[in-house]
Amino acid sequence: MVANADQANGDAADEPKPVGDACDPDDDNDTVEDVAADGTTPRDNCRLAKNADQLDTDGDGQGDACDPPPAGDPRAGEPPAGEQAATIEQPATSKQPPAADQQIPVPAG
Ligand SMILES: [Ca+2]
Ligand SMILES: [Ca+2]
Ligand SMILES: [Ca+2]
Ligand SMILES: [Ca+2]
């Protein structure tokens, strides 16, 4: 028994007899099985997109059919997040209050 609540069937149009994705070994009918014989190792690098060639230009494990290769250098790293100099001006509040003249009471004499 395989849970298949949504009855999803990505390749219904290609199947003479519809087989839901949950129990279809090849969800997109591109002849590449979803997973290897062990049942866990992913094989089809685009499970729901026909790509019998399994082309993966940028080598990230996702086929071009579902992972458009970047136009430029795939290894191009993202620019570092601009570090803005955080200069928060703090008001000088540590000023010592002016020393008040201490009036020493002089005993009336
Ligand atoms: Ca199917
Ligand atoms: Ca497939
Ligand atoms: Ca595929
Ligand atoms: Ca890719």
C-alpha cells in the first residue's frame, strides 16, 4: 500500500493505463526510472520532466529539463552581501554633571 492521496499522475497523457506517481516507477515516462533498484537512490534527475538524456549542464544533480542551466558561469558565486558601515552616532550622554558648589553650612557662631 502506497500513500497516494492526491492521485498525482504526472504522465497520464503518455500512459495507456494511468498509473499514479506513487506506484509508477517512471513518473514521466522518459525511460529513466525515478529511483534505482534499491528504491531510494534517485536516478531520474528530473522526475516529472521528460529528459531521457539526463543532461545536467551545471552538474548540480538536477537535470536541465527541470533546472535551467545558468547563462553565465555556473560556478560564479554570488556577490557578498554588501556590508554597510553601521555608524550609529550615539549621543554623548556620559558627561559628568557639573559639580555643584557644595555649601557647607557654617554654624552660626
Ligand atoms: Ca504515471
Ligand atoms: Ca523518468
Ligand atoms: Ca525525467
Ligand atoms: Ca542542473
